[in-house]
Amino acid sequence: MLTAPGVALLATVAVVTADPLRAVPVEVAAQRPPLDYYLVLARRGHSESTGVAEGIVVEEFTRHRDFSTSGLDSVGWTPKAGWWSSASLSRGLRTDPELLACVVPVPRGEAEDVYRRLGGGRLPDEAALRASFGVHQPFATAAPLRLGPAQAPAGFSERRVYRVLFAKDLREDQVEDLRTIWWTAELDTGPRAPGSVAAGHLERGGDLFTWDLRRVGNGLAWCLDVTALLTTDASPEVGPTLYELTKAVRQRGLIPVTTERFA
């Protein structure tokens, strides 16, 4: 008999609400990155996933002014339970091995297809989904740690270092895919950070961004270290660049955990 521990686990961590997306007033959202979407897959006992989607989860990180993570909002849906929201759900997606194995990052279009196929109809737009976030999960904050020199090199006014942490694992073909999309000729001759498996650099609006992807925590997690050399301390390029890099890694199967600032 086919069981769905993924959905059962979601039920144990979710706070069921009375369909918060019914009659939610929809407002025009400020310009912000798209939401993150995940499928929850059914499993046979404790074996590998069946690949059959049983529900969806929608998330959004909140940010400080410097684009480090300040918290996380989420909402989930299954045909039986409807919509619900819980901070413990988001923690479980990143720390519970059984639940983590059942969750797959997907683009919105795929989440829309699954929602429709499971009887939900048309997936609400992002303004309505944001309005349904019920339990905000704040993250502990601290002054930026120092990783590398504090002073920016000549020609730049500020140097920042960010670390984006990810849960789950990457296959070698997914790592190779990231190497391919980030590759430039300079990477073949330039220095590489210890442990880096994929790297890249980008100049945008006069700012220079370089990054390395590596394993951390004795191979239990992944991180993307991003160094930003900024021409002004109010650069508009930091947020979009961090989002695009995080999205590229997420599209290969990892789940973002947090974005920390180290300098």
C-alpha cells in the first residue's frame, strides 16, 4: 500500500488554518524577488520517494537592509488539509532527514500544475500567498563576522562577504551544470578558494562579484560564498545578484537555509 510519510510529517508540524486564501484581499506587492516553491513527494515507507507530488510549500525569506536573512515565512497546502502555516514546518524542511528527502524545489509553473492536478484549481498569485503567511520565523541576528580583509581594494568603497547555506545534496551532474553556467576563461587561470567545486565572477554596474560553491559541515551541507566589491555602499546590485546566484543553486536541488554576512 502506498503511504505518504512526507504528507504525514507535514501534518505533524503544520498549524492548520481555515483556508486563509479564501477572500484574502489582494494588494499590489512591492518589487521583490519571486517566492520559492517546493513539491512534497509521497514515499513508500522509508524507501526512496515515489516521485508523486502530494502537496506544495511556498516560502519567502525576509531580509535586513544589507540583504542578510532576518527571517522566513511559509505556507503549505495538501488536498485534505487545505492551506496552513507553521514555523516548525520550515525548520523541518531543513533539519528533518525524512522530510528533507520528500521536498523538491520547483519553479512556480510546476507548482501551479501540481496544485491544479490535485484539485486546488488555480494557484493564488504571489500577493495572495504572501497575505496568507501566518507564522513568521525570525532568525537570530548579529554583527557581521569578519572573513578576509576589511578594507576594499582601490577603486571600490566597500567590501562585503556573504555566505548562503543550503541543505540537501548535489549530484555530480548538477555540480557540473553550475560549473558550465558560471564558467569564464579567467576561471581557468585565476586562483580558486580551497574546497571550491564551482566558481564564477560578474561585473555589474561597476560592482564586482565573485563566488565559490563548496561543501561545509563535514560534507553535510553546502555553502555559496559571495564576495562583493562595491563602488557605493548603497549599490542596487547586491540583492538581485544574491537572489540570482541562490536561485541557480536552488534550481539544481538544494534548499536555501540562510544568508549570512561575514564582512
